[in-house]
Amino acid sequence: MKVPHLFSSIAVLVASFASMVICQPNSSVIKNNPYSPSPSGKATIGTPSLTQNSQAPPTPTMKIPQQVAFVTKDSRTTPREDQPQVVEINSLITDASARPATSLYRIGVGDVVLINLKNSPQGTGYYTVRENGEIDYPLAGPIVTIGNKTTDEAAAMLRSAIKLFANPQVEVKVQYYLSRSFTVVGLADNPGEKVLRREAMPIFAIRAESEVHREATTARITRAATAAVESYVLSDPATDNVLILAGDRIEFVEERKAPEVPQITFAGIKKPLVAGMKLSQVIIEALGQNPVPKQVVLRRSNEKGTTISAYDIKAIKKGKILDPVLLVGDVIEIKN
């Protein structure tokens, strides 16, 4: 046996085993995050790296949904798999023109707005809207018009106009609502001139704010645009949703219907009727004792039609015929 050849064979086997071990990947090494840059000198297998000449894939534009769904469930019970989830659909209206007037406000002349530039305290302050709808806000240019805009529209306009910051963060709020007002008069504990914090305000909100008296039965609205007077009954539920606009005048009054007085018509003139009054009494009160008409025609209407009866007043006075008791609506004609 040749010993040198044996040792050389063992050395070859050891060297081969060592090379296999070195080539095996180290499982304890932490792999690189594919969403973060690779460390220097290391490459991530299977993840393409961006070079200076390469471009990132375009980011798709996110569309604002028009509806949002909220999934709700009762936390007190565990729902079964066969039970459907309750889904409530709420619409998200992003267009200001599509929003109702009661939830929309457009900045007007005389309003005081707070512009909060979160990038710099020097860009934050209060600004009064002038008659042309402009304000003095130099950071957004020489002419800054926010009149007739919503606060969201004004903030978006300022963000695009401010060039001092790469990403200006602007917030706009109406601090004092002075451009739109209406007047409350009548039966209310808190009458007077009021300001509108929306483009329109429903009557039910005005009643609560103005503390309208319980005895008020009617709301009379004088419209600023047309000077027309509208009358609404407060007990009608539909009245609650009637809108008050800028410049309108609303008066809360108590309207009591006069009790209906029973009447008859004598010789073309309406007269009150006393219960139990007879035909001869009406004749005597109207004409006196003399001269007494020869004949009186009594017209009486009912659901069946109209009856016409002729009476001799002299015969009634002598007791020869009955003196008829008058009813509401009777029409008496004198025939000489």
C-alpha cells in the first residue's frame, strides 16, 4: 500500500467538501427588502434595480370614488357564515355645484376668512373679502380672487398659486359670515338680523335659533329677489323644509280664523242669524211694523235642491199660518 497516494486522496476529498460548504447560501443572512434600495456591494436576486438611466413605472392616477360602502355588524353576536353582511352605501359628492344649498357656502363680499399656511406661520392670517371678491395675499400673486368660491375651492386655488413652497399646505375657513343675512320678526324671543352660514337655511332651523313662540301659526316670507310674500302654515310638516335665502324677511305671526257667523240673506244683504229667529221677526226688524209687505218669498237650499215658499206676512201676524223658523243660508225676497 502506498501511503503517499492515500494521503493525497484524502486531501482531495477534504478540499472538495470544503468547496461545497462554501458555495451553500447562508440561511442566517437577512434578505434585502425589495421595496428599499439594495445595500452597497450586494444584489438582490430576482429584483431588478433602478439605474440612473432607468425610469420607474408610471403610477396610476387614483380616481375618487363616487360611493363608499361601510360594512357593519353587531358586535354582540357572532354572525354565521350564511348571514350576509349589512352594507350601507353613502354617496360622496365632490362637485360643489351638485351639493344642496343647505350644505354649501360660497365666500362673499365682507366675509373675513382665515388662511392657514401650515408651511410657514408668516403666511397665516385673517383677510377681508373686498367688493371685487379679492383679498391681499401676496404669496399667491398680485390678484387673489376667492369671492363666490367655497373654502375648498379657495384652498385649492391658493395651493396652485403659491410658488414659495414645493408643496404648500393651505387651509381656508370663514371666520366671520357677513356677506349674507336675513331678518326675523314677529313672535320670537330672538328676532333681528341673522347671518347665513350656508347658501340657504330651512325654516325649522330658523325656528329653533330664533326661539319662535308656540302660539305662532304662520310664517310669512318676503323674498328679497322678487318682493313676493309667501305664507306657510307652521303645523304643516312640509313647511319645515322651506328655504330662507339671503335678504329674505320672515315674520312669525298668529292667525286665528274668525268663527263662522250664521247668516241669512235679506233683500240681497247678508245679516247675522240668531238661533230660533222667525221670518216675521226679520221683516219687522228690517222694515218696522208698517208698511208690511204683502208677500215674502223664502228660498232654502239643501242636499236635495232648493225649495221656494211664499208667505203672507199679514196672515202670519194674525196667526192664520205658521211663522217659519229661519235656517242658515236662507234667502228672503220681498214682494210688494
